[in-house]
Amino acid sequence: MPLDIDKFAELRPVLYHFTALPNLEGIRTDGALHCAETLVVNVEPKRRNSIFSVAFRDRTVIVRDQLPLHRAHVELLGDWTWEKFLSELNARVFFWPGTRERIVPSGQRLANSYDPNGQAMLRVGLRELLSCNPNHLPYFSRFNSGAPRTVNGRKSPRGPDTFLAADRWLDLPSTVVEVTFVGTVSLPKTTEFLDRGEWRKM
């Protein structure tokens, strides 16, 4: 059956997003999050081996690396090439589902992999985010799509079914690991950020 958004929202009412701390002020100004394809002019479909800065509008934005992304751990399916997969990653803004108290384990592992002093964590209600982007289709994934692994000799599949709209989702709501949007995502005024252990409005 398709993913029931209402049931998913009951189970995972909150979405989290991680970004470099210096990006926070620009996010406040725009009231939005932008994908790498928007931030980086003529972004190439290749793995980002390091963090780097780009000029965007009237400011500098820090773009994260893709160090957990290893080609050797990926099994490409359908008509997807490595370049197609990278382009799909570059075109999306990523969120991790959870509750107000905790994130799904894959999201928590990602959070732990970055220097906490240089990272900003955003928290937004799922329903509020969807209401703020009525014409922006969310996509759902069963994986941390940018951190493939080989488990018991089996590589991580990546292809046309990696990012699915709700009407194509065939698993339980609890199996959603990522929620993504293509392009730019507007943030509701209720969005919060973690400031020295306290959640504050943006």
C-alpha cells in the first residue's frame, strides 16, 4: 500500500536537518534550504572529497563533503549510472525523521560523525513543512542514501527505487530512513535550531 502520510506523521512527527554552523544565518535570511545543485554553479556529478565554500547570493555557504560515499559499496540498478546517482544526491535536500526526543539511528550516526562545534541541527514538524511546501513532493528512502555499505557481501542498491514518492512506497512507515525534497525547501516559522543544548526558534 502507498505510504499513509498521516500515519507516518504520527510515528515520525519531526524531521531533522544538519548543516555547517556558519550556514545558519543565511538559512534564517532565506527561510529555506537549498540543495547542492542550487548552491554550486555547474556542480559536477562527482563525489565531494572535502568540505568547501562557495559564494551564494551575498554570502559564503559551506558545502559538506561526501566521505561516506564509496563507489565500491554501491550496486547500481535499472538505468542508473554512478553520475546519475550523484546528480540525484546533488539535487536534493535531506531530512532525517524522528520524534521531538530522538532521530532515527542513521541520522544520529551522521550527526556523531561531524564536529559538534561546527554543526547546526534544525528541527521542523513534518506536517508544518509539508504545509509550507504544498507543491513540493516529498520523497522517501529506506537507506542513508549517501553512505552505502557492503553487508555480508551484498552491496547497497541504488537506482530508480532509492527515492520514492508516497504513492510508490510499499514498506511500513517505520522503514523510512530519509525524507528528501528536490531543489529548494521553504521552512515554516516554527523551525527550531539547537543552541547550546536548547531548542530555539529560527
